Amino acid sequence: MTISFSKRRTIVFVFLTILIGMMVVMPMGNSSNRVYAQDGGQTEPAGRAYRGKTLFSQRCVQCHGEQGKGDGPLAEQIPGELPDFTAADYAADKSPQEIFDTITNGRMDKMMPPWGDQLGEDERWDLASYVWSLHLPAGAMDEAVKLYEQDCSSCHGSSGAGVEAGVPDLNNPHWLSATDAQLIAAFTTDTHPDVGQLDENEQMLLASAVRRFSLGFDQTQVSVEGLGDVEVSVSNGSSGEHLANQPVRLIIFEQEQFVETREGETDDQGRARFTGLPTAPTWAYVAETTYQGLTYHGEVGQFSPDSNMIEISVSVYDPGASKESISIDRSHWLVDISNPAFVDIGEVYAFLNTADHVYTGEAASGQEAPRVLEIPLPDDAIHISVEGETLGERFILDGTTLIDTQPLPPGNTQIFLRYSLPVEKGRVTLSHPLLYPTKMLNLLAPDIGISIDAPDWQQGDPIPTQSGAFLNYSIFDLPAGAMPTATLNGITEDILTSTTSDEPQQVIDRNAAPGVSGTPYLPWIVSGLGLIVLGGGVAIGWRKHRQTLAAVPDLREEQKKALIQQMAALDDAFESGEITGDEYHKQRNTLKLQLIALMREEHEGDDAADATESIAETPKIHPEEDDGEEEHGSAAG
């Protein structure tokens, strides 16, 4: 099944903005845009630190905290204080190699597990790079780079590789074993060319500038290299023929970050091959082609562990579908009440074209744009908009009727629109015709004390979400031209005042103008209700998100099995006398602590005591040692 969209930016927008709960990152640009861990928190660190932050959020925040300050939810259960990675002097006497070794081998005295068996070497260096970067104050690296260009680039070059033979290559990994003090000593010694008078702060900045090469901070672009091939086949879904000489684009993402686009063309068999691609699971590939003015793409491709080949099929279609092939598979009317004078409405439509041809709409007269899809809205609707679009381009307004001029390909296409309705005497009536047969229409409104008069709707159980509970009404199998109607009553200032302390109820920014959302509906919808919205492009991001979420239980289960195996091996070592009782209890409590964290994630919302109780039942070789173990490790429980 392929989904059409009008602009390639839709794919990039999807991967960068709608993957809820996943990393949202900006493409890494030139040095003027290069940012690091503490640069205001507006964008992500570049190079290795960017990838390291993802690992840090997955593996380390339970103990070290979101910002690396040593204040995670499990920090109090760790003996002694955890280091504050953001402290200015954190890396003063540490080399990146020491941080890497700690990540690899763990610190049993601090109940830190070794990650050497669970993370590859590159991943551990990415993580070490991020941890090291956390002590840099905002703007420090930009200042450091300027200082380097002024004092060092004439010999070492902007890339750090050296401009002539005999000049040390600053990208060499052996610099990773040097502390900042050692780096400073290297460029301030009498044998080094004079770099001018530098005060203590400038020396530290210059050391940081030199450090960025070996730590990978200077990776302003992700290297797209590997042994993988992607083969894209393009066929006409209307005629069944393979399309030769068809332009194909391969859009490449790494950890949901857009990296680059490659161009190709199909051969006589309708196939185009792209070679030399990374095969790690963090990479994703989207193939697309444009045919008769419409852009089509295939499923998101990712390499499996046992294959260096991905095959992606893209189907295109000829025009010829009739209006009878068009229906609404599902629709959601979403109500937000944050202003007693106006109610904000979001409407989500999943249009379905069941034909094997493109629907191009009714014939246009003169220069008028084709009316492919029409969505009449209430007569008093204001501030009408379509998420991700500018009115007057693909979407136009005829009074309060929204018109989509883009031809509709086979399959599902989603549209997300918004508008506002005025409140009169505490009441709003939501009603307008649906011009297409509708399989399901759902109405959701915040359960904040209002009542809903919806006689033709079926009332379902309230839906609990992170944004609070929502009243839930549905209608099924509506014929074309149906006029569903629901009236919201009791919208008063008193209700809004009573819920102001419950911030999660707010979908729309309270200070935003009516119909202009300060907080888009999309994050709430996707995270709270699992809907697919925002045009066809959302299908890509949502599908990838679902794949990631589906893999989480398996990953947790693997981690749990590995931890239990480590506990069994530890029991054997203690039984054979290879380790002391104190060391045995410390290590076992460390493993228990990791199991607790996993089980808390697995049973989110359950009492922590339940998880602890389950872990306490893990078999031990020496149950008679329980008293001693609990004495040493009560914090872990």
C-alpha cells in the first residue's frame, strides 16, 4: 500500500517531528549550527555526542538523571553520591578513555553495571563522547572553535589532520587517553610552535577544541557508508506493468534524523539499486517516486541482522477512479476547551480510495482547481487550517468548505484540520455534513464537567489519556450526506477555572488566539490515543514508531535473561569461594537494581513494591544469606 504526498518535506517533517517519545533531532549542519550537550537545550549535540545522547536516555537516566546531574530516580539507592557530569570541573582530571573504560567495565562500588557486553565499541564511544560533553557550558565550543581557527588551523588545518607532513593528526585515537591538562601541556611546551599568550580559560577552551576531533564532535554530517544494498522496484498498480526509466529517490534517516537523499532510475525490469549503505538497526530508508504529478513511496525499509539487502516496492497508479470509490474509513472530532468564548475543534479524516486508479475529482472549469475532496464545516467556523499545509496551495476554502485539490491515490490518505466555534450561552453545536460514506465517526471531548447532547451517537466509556479523561461518543455506517450533530453544554468560566491546576487537560495553549494552537493536537493524539493523522506521511513515522515499540518487550526480556544469568554465575562464584561475601552482595544488589528498573518499565503504573517483591523471589544458592544481603542492599529493594 502506498500513500501519496505532495512534497518531499512531508517525509522529513514526519521523521523529525511526530515520533512521540522518541528522539527529535535537527539535521547536523555547518559549524555555525554545531551544538553540544549544554547549548541551551534547543537542539541536539552533533557527531558522536548526538548518538550518545540517545544511548544515555535509554541506559543511564534511571541513575544519572535526564541532564546527567546524578539525580535519577534510582540515585538515592546507590551508595555514595553519583558524579555530576555537568559540573565544570568534571572532566578536569579525566580522559575520555577513562570514561569509556568505566562505561565498558562498570563500577561495582557505585552499583554501575558493565555495558561492555551489551553495547558495541562504537556505541560506548558515542556514549563516552556525550558524557564528556556535558560539562561544557553553553557556547563554549563555538568560542573554542574560533580560538582554534585563529591559533592552530594554520598548522593542523580545519579538519585537525595537519596541513603538512610531521604535524600531529588531532583525529588520532591516542589523544583519547590524554587529560585536558596533558593536552594543554602539549601545546604550551617550548617545543610546540608559539600559540600566543593564553589565559587559563583560553587554554581550557583550546583543549576542548582539540578534543572535538578525536571525540567525533566535528562530525557535521553522518557518514553514509556500509555494505548494504537497497533495491527499489516500481510498478504501475493500475496496469500491473513494471516502469522502466522511472526516477527514484532514496531518502536516508539515521535515528529518525534525515541524512541525505540519493537519486536513481529504474532499469528495464523497473528496478533501481542503491549500494554501500549502513546496515545498523538505527538506519531507515524510504523510497519514493513521482508519477503523473503525484509522489508515491513504499514501506519503510530497515536491514535485518542476517541480510545486507532490502527490497522496497513502490506502486504508482493511473487516473480513472470514480467518486463512488471514495469513503471515510474513520474520522475523529476532537474538542478542546481552553477559552470560555471559543471551542477549538480538530477533525481527523482517513479517506479510503478502494479503486486501483487515482481519483482526480470533478472536472474543473476554466482555471478553477479540481475539487477532489470536499469537507463542509459549520457556518460559524473561524480560523480554519490544515495541519502542515498553507491554505491557498493544496487546500483552498470556498466559504467554510475545505477543498483538497490533490488527486487521491488508492488506499488511505489522512487529513487533519482545525477550526474554532464561538460559545453562546455556554453552548456549542458541532454539526456539518459528511459528503462521503463514513464507516466510523468518533467524538472526543475533555471530561471537565460539561455535558454532551448527542442523541444519535453511542456513548462509550471515557478514554483515559495523559491529557486526562475524554468523553467518548461514536456513530457507525453513516451514508453520504449525513449530518451528525452533537451539542456541548455547560462551558463556563467556572469549569475552566476549576481545571486550571490540571495542566494535562490543556490541548491548546490557554494564551493562544482562538483556533491557533500553541500546543499542536498531534502530540496529544498520537501519544494519548494512537491515531494516525497529519496526512499520508504520518503512516511512515507511526509505522516506524510501532516497530520500535514492538521491539521494546523483546529487548527488555533479553536484558532480564542476561541479568539473571549474571546472577547465577555470581552465585556460582560465591559458592566456589572465588569472591568474598561483601563483594557478592554488592554485585548481586547491582544486578537486582537493574532488574527493578526493567520491571518498573515493564509494569509501568504498578507499585514499585510489586516489582521488588518479584525480584526478591529470584532463586539464590544461599537463601540463608538473605539477612546479610538485605542489610547490604536494602536500598536496592
